[in-house]
Amino acid sequence: MSHAPHNIDTLTAAYFTRPTDLPFSPPPGETAPEQWAPRDLGPNDVEAFIDGLAYFTAVENEIDQLIAGPVGAGFFYCTAWWLGLVSTPATVRIRSFDKSIGKIAATVGIDLQDEFTRNLGQDEFKLPSGTPLRSKLAQLIGRKVDVRILAWTSPFAPKYKPVADLLGGLTDLNLHTILSVDSLRRIYGPAGQNKILLNTCAHPLGAAHAKMIVCGSANRLAAFTGGLDAAPGRMMPVPWALASPTRGWHDVAVRVQGPAAGAMHNFFRSLWNEQLKQPIDTFVLDDQQIPTHFADSPPVPAAPAPPAVVGPRQRVQVLRTVPQMKFSAAGPERLGPSAAQRWLLTTAAGFRRAPITFAPDGIFEFHVALRKAISQATRYIFIADQAFSSQEVMGWLNARLIQQPGLKVILVHGADPADPPSGLLNHAVNNFLLPHLPGVGGNPNNVMVCGWAGVTVHSKVVIIDDQWCAVGSANCMRRSHFTDIELSIAVLDEDEPGFAQRLRRDLWARYCGVPLPGESIVFSYDDELTALLDLNRALGIWKPAWGSGAALPMAAHLLGSVQPYPLPMPAPTIAYSEAAYDAQDIDSRKVV
């Protein structure tokens, strides 16, 4: 690669957040990322993986390296929002372990149903080789690799029928996770089952949504983050044609080596050791008692020193979200129609959570980093996400468009069919992104909001000006900024074409149906990929008037399934309401 004409220190000052970028007394939780001094930012080696096949191939390769290494020489740490290591039974019987709560409930006329069932029937997750991930983890355990899993579950959904029914699909994935943890503990046996944990540290109305793997040995440290869990459907092929026989799943993840991998290890360590401070809770599925953790579960040791990275010069900020904990005496209405029931679950069943000890005011690094980067955009802002409900982010985009009349904003959306319908997207776009922008009939000249029919755009990626980008687990949602436990990274690169530019090319190639480097063994797509690397030409795929220079090759045009939404967006079937916004896009800064 040739060196870019810009200076990496100039880029760092422009796009990365430092303590001096914040007001003298910022709101609680709004702090600069820990990596802001030059010595902490790099060099790193960051590689992107688009969609599940590429990502899980890279993960499987890391596992195979550990299996082939010396016995007892490595470690493999993983968080999960959904862990799907086993094929589940068609029906799972659930029992509330705490009988005393049921008795208290009965005295006030509430039947919490000590026993109830849920229908599951989920498949186990298999790696690209066709091998179940559970089998690979068993091989790691057999090689005495330090395998640790920290998998989130709601502390209430897998216990109390009113909450289980309220959360529906989330309850079912929690049950799949709990059964997967139990299965892996049986493989580990008494000597190591205490290293497979259920994470109940999250905000009780939120989740531990971070998807992170940290692995390595004495001379290697690698860390992954992105949108992908080891769960059913995550490797569903993305349709490249106008018609597809299956629904696709579009995602992005990254592997990091260098100082940022050490920072990600530290975050895993903080979350793990925080769970060890919680009271041991127990779930009972099909009469099997499954505790969150054990009294002798060992803390995670400090990260090994990351080996020096040679070659790439990518600077990285690790962006965390950790919630605040603020609770009323009565409890939120979504816990049930009865005030007595809400009080019972809030008070007696442990709904209230103590502040997380390593972040008593919360940590909102993703929020402050994204705000800073958007405020510096001059050419374009691109976001691909399953949800665009954050009114604040839409307001930032609007403000920057007004400040920079030539700026282009491109949003690619594809809802997860498992998400409940709402009017949050339409309201955020129409009322926070579009106001006061130049255009005809309310349709702004410099904004494109596209949907990808037949695809869940599960990626959580932001790219700005071919310079700065963020990839990880944090969505364009309020809960990802303030409530769910999240992990993303922001990347700058002093080389050209840099990381952000190459990622933007590859993503836009995907939306055109152009195979990425190495994906096609029949035809060459060098012309298309070269054209898409050139931002001046590539902008023309969204609107011809945005492009300049030589015409794009024939294949470098958006798939017919990627279509712009009309702007302003039409009124949704489900009308917007503040109550729905507060219920679906939780804000931990508010008292609930």
C-alpha cells in the first residue's frame, strides 16, 4: 500500500474522541474512550468479515490453531447474546425455583404459575466446516485450553410466566442459551464447569448484547466483535439475485490484533468478574437445576501483553456501553397489569440491580464517539443497520447535513422479522432526520434511506468520509447508546486505501451483487471493485447525480432488491407513541 496524503495524527484529532472534546462536567457516563492517547491507539491489525460464512470461517481457523497448539497453552473467551450450541427439545418445562415468591404472589391473588412450558425446537449451531461448535469447544477443553463462556440471559423470563409471555422470542433464545450452557458444563465436567457462566449483570429491561471473542496464547492475542452470535440462521446466505429462495442475513464483524485486542480482553475480564459478584441464581428446566455461576468460578486473569503488530498502522478506539441502574418503587408497567404483580417482581424477585461496580454511572463511549465522528463528516455518512430508532442520531445527521450542504447520508435498512412492528423508524426519519433539508416535496436531495427486501440487515456499521468507521454490536438505537451492554470499535488507517475505504467498497459491492475478492472463481470483477473503491464514482450507485468520473461498469449497480424508501416515509401500520419508544428502545438514564 502507498501512504495516504493525510497525516494519521490529523485524522486522530479530527475523528477520535478525547477528554478535551467533552464539556467540563459531562453527563454521567459520557466519557471519552479509554484509548485516546497515541500510545494506546495502535498500531493494530484489523480485518473485516462480511456475513456469517466469512466471520465463522475466521473463528473456526482460530479454534483450529488452538487445537493444534501445545496442550494447555491457550485460551478462548466468548460472550453471547444468544448461544445455540444444542438442538433443543420441542417443549421445555420451566419451574420457578423460588417457591416463596409464588406463595407471596398467591396471597395477593397473583398466580405466577410455578410450572409452565415453552415451545422451542431449535437446531444447534454448526461452523462452516459442518462441525458443531460444541464439538470444537469440546476439543479445546480436551486440549486443556482455558475455555470460558459468558452468555446473557434475562434473570426473569426463564422463570416467571408473565415475563416469559411478554418477551416471547427473547425468552426462547434465553432458554436455548441456558440449555447450551448446561450442555457445555457437562462436557467440561466438575473440574471446569465453573468456567461456563450465565450473565445476569445487564439492565433488567436490557441485555448483554456484546458479541465478543478473545483468544490466543503466550505469543498471540486476537479479539473479535460484530453482530454475530453462534445461533441458528446466522449463516443464511445473502441473496445476490432479484429473487431468492431463502431470507438472507447480512452482518459485519472484525478481528483485531494489537493494543485494542488487549482492551477488549480487559472488557471481557470486567464483565466476567462482575458476574462473580452477583448472587448465584438458579434456573430449573426439565427438572435440571442450572445456576448462573458457582462459588468457585475463577476470575479472569489479566490479559497477556499483545504482540507487536508489524505492517498495518490502524488506530483503534474500543467503544463500550454499560448501563446505569435507576429504579422506582413500583416497577415499570410492562412487567404486568397488576400493581401488586409489578411490586412483587420488582422487589421480591430481584428486578432491581445494583450499579455495575466498574461503571457505577454507566459507560456511554459509543455514544460520544459516534457524535464526534458525525460532527466531522464532510463527504458522506453511511450506516447499515436493522433499526434506525435513535432520534438523537437522526438529529445529529440532520444538523450535519445543514452545516455541510454537500454531505450525503445513506442508510441501508432491513428489519429482523423477529422484531415487533413499530412506527419508530418512520418517526425518527421523518421528524428528526428530514426537517429543514433542501429538496422537493419534503424529499431531500442528499439523503437516501434504502430497504433490502428479503434480507435482515443485522450489521451495525457506520462509515464516514472513507476515513472513520465503527463496527461491532451497537445498533442505531437508543438502547445501544445507553442501556444494553455493547462493544464496538472505531478504526482509522494512515494507509490508502485504508480500512474504512475498503470496507465501504466491499459493502457496496454486496449491495450490487458483486462478489468480493476471493468469492468468485469463474469471472473477474476487478473492474467493478476498482470502480467501487473510487468514492467519486461509487456514490453514483445511490443516485446518478451523486457520482462523477467514468461511468460505472454494468454490474456495479444496486440489486433490484435494494430499493429507496419514499421520503418522507409513509405513516406506519403501527402508530408511533412515546410509550412504545420507551418500552422498545430503553433508556437506562430514566427511572423505571
